[in-house]
Amino acid sequence: MKFHHRLTFAITLLLALLFLILSPVKEFYYGRIYSHIATDTQWIQQPAVLVVSSENPSNLNNTSILDEQAAAVKGRYIHILVHARMRTGSSVTASLFNDLPDFFYVYEPGHMIVEEKQLDLYADSFKHLEDIRPDLVNFLHCIYNCSFGGKTLYTRSLQRHKFMRQNSKALAGIKTPIREGDLERICRQKKHIVVKTVRLNNVALAESALRQYHVRVIHVVRDPRAMMLSRRNMQKLSGNMKRNKASRDVFVYKLKKIITDYCTWLEDNYLSVDRGPDWIKKQYFLIRYEDLIDRPRTFVKKMFKFAGLPLDNDTVARIQSAKWWRGHGEEWRSHVTFKEVDAVQELCPDSVFKRFGYKKLSSEAQLIDRNTSVVVPLKYTGLDPHLV
């Protein structure tokens, strides 16, 4: 009899453990992401105009400053966040808005923060990005409010890097030394604001800024196999492969980490929006790099419609010109081996390939057969794109 009770207890305990292990993925992702928001009240409860001024308490009682900031925000029409990872198409996406005369464009605020903190510019694991998240979210508040008082990292970065100034057409011709007041004046002269970042873990973790300023999030994704090749080339992760085993192991480890982090990021972002509150669904648009590049007339039009913009003649001329990278979406297939492709496919869950419409390859012959696309057509219907 005692044995029977012990057996029953053991079975009950085992079932309880299995339940915990096999809990729905929804709870895992949703809980992990939104638990940060629930506890991080500093960024949710604080009014946006006060976030900017909190670094200088003497400004908090200056109602004229707050009124001016609030009026500037009220008069705006469109706020956009291009949300992506390194080497996935964020720059070309953001450039379409940067080309429009009414936009103030901020290129990669996360880069400025990482550089200011003297961190690794290429480190974009969940932990690394979480370390800079509070500063990045605060910076987003400042940008969408055109309030750069105390944000000396912005002026220093612009002065240090010519490409930071050149990447924003609104700042073309700005004189140095750059002052915070100059940036605020230029920003407020523009109707709209677009920010491009590749260092935000998850859109849900920027809830305070996104909701306060009604920011429309354009989530740019790219085939993990193409991202791998581009990151490898950018970071020269294959440069020393012929040296010794230790060097090879370091490069292989870094590349594997980049791939797994990227695939986790894809899943986390998609699921946190799909299973998140209604506000984020309404302010979110998913676009694949391959669709943007290879089918620009269709998908740039969809993206502009989501942003609340007409597709102007200059943009149409640009995406139809010979300078547009049409056909580049699957060019990566000519520069990798099947062994490399297979390694990425092993590291990245099947659900990522299926959800984002990327066909897995099973042989070298399939890889080099460019007559057959690995990008499955998607029918974009709101958040959830369905396979056609």
C-alpha cells in the first residue's frame, strides 16, 4: 500500500514537471517580454515631456518649455520606427523616408549609446541589448519629442562621425560645432520623424515611447541564411579561417551566436506582437527585405500606405531605376556553400522559416538552382502574413 502511494506521488510529480516544461510557448514569450514592461514603471508612468527634462530638474517648473515641447509633438503627423537587426535591410528601408523632404531622420541611436558606453559595437545578444535598453528608450522619447537637452552623446556622435550627419538629409549642411538647440530647431521644422535602430531587443520593450508618440513600427526581416553571409563579411568572421584551429573555433562560435540570437529575436518580436495587446498590432507592419528589394512597386506602396503616406513620384522613380537593388534578395545563394546553409538551418528553428516564408534547402543542387525561389510568396493581411 505504501508503495502504491509513493508511486502515485511520483507520477503526480512527473506530470507536474511535464506541465511546466510543456507550457504553451505563448506564455513563455509573452511573459518574458511583458514582465519587463510591468516592472519598468520608470518608462511607462513618466510623461514623455518630463523624461526629457528629468536630467535637468531646474527645467521641470518651466511651463513655457513644456508647453513648447507639447505643442511641437501635437503638430506632428507621422512617427516611424524602422526596427531590424544588423544586415537585414534597415538602412535601405529607412532611406525611403529619409529621402522625403518633410522627415527628420535619426540614424541608429543605439550605435551612439553603445559607443558612448565603450561597448562592443557588434554585440547584439539579448543580454547586451537589454543593458542599453533603458537609455535607448529614453533616447526615443527625446527624439520623438524633438528635445535633445542634455543629450550630448547625440551631438558628440554627429561631430565625431561624418557618416552620421550624411545619413540624415535633414542634417545636410549643418555647421559644426553642433549644438543641441540646432538639432531641436531642425527637428521641429520637419513634420515627421523616422528612427532606424538595430539594437532594440523587442518592440514591446519600447512601449512607453511607441504609445506616447503613436509610433508606427516597420519590422524589417531577412532570410537568416542571407543575414549570416552579410554579417560574416561585415565582421570579417572568415578572414582568419586558414590560421589555426583556435582561431577557426572563435570565428565559428561568434557566427553561431549571431545566427541563434537573430532567430530568437525574430521569434520573440513576432510572438510578442501577435500575442500582445491591440495597440501594438495596430502600430506594427512586417516587411521582408526580399519583398522590398525584389518587388518594390508592390511592397513599398504597402509600406507607405501603412505609414499614412502617398507613394510620391520621386520614390517611384527611385525604386524603378537601375540603381535599385532589384534581384539582390536571393543573391546570397551564389556566395555560400550548402554546408554553410545547412548549418544555419540547423541553428534556426523550422518555425522561423515557415512563419516568415523562407524555404529550406536540402541539397547543393537546390541551392544553385536559381530558377526556383526560396522566398515563398506571402499574402500580407495585417500582422499575420499567410502563405498564398
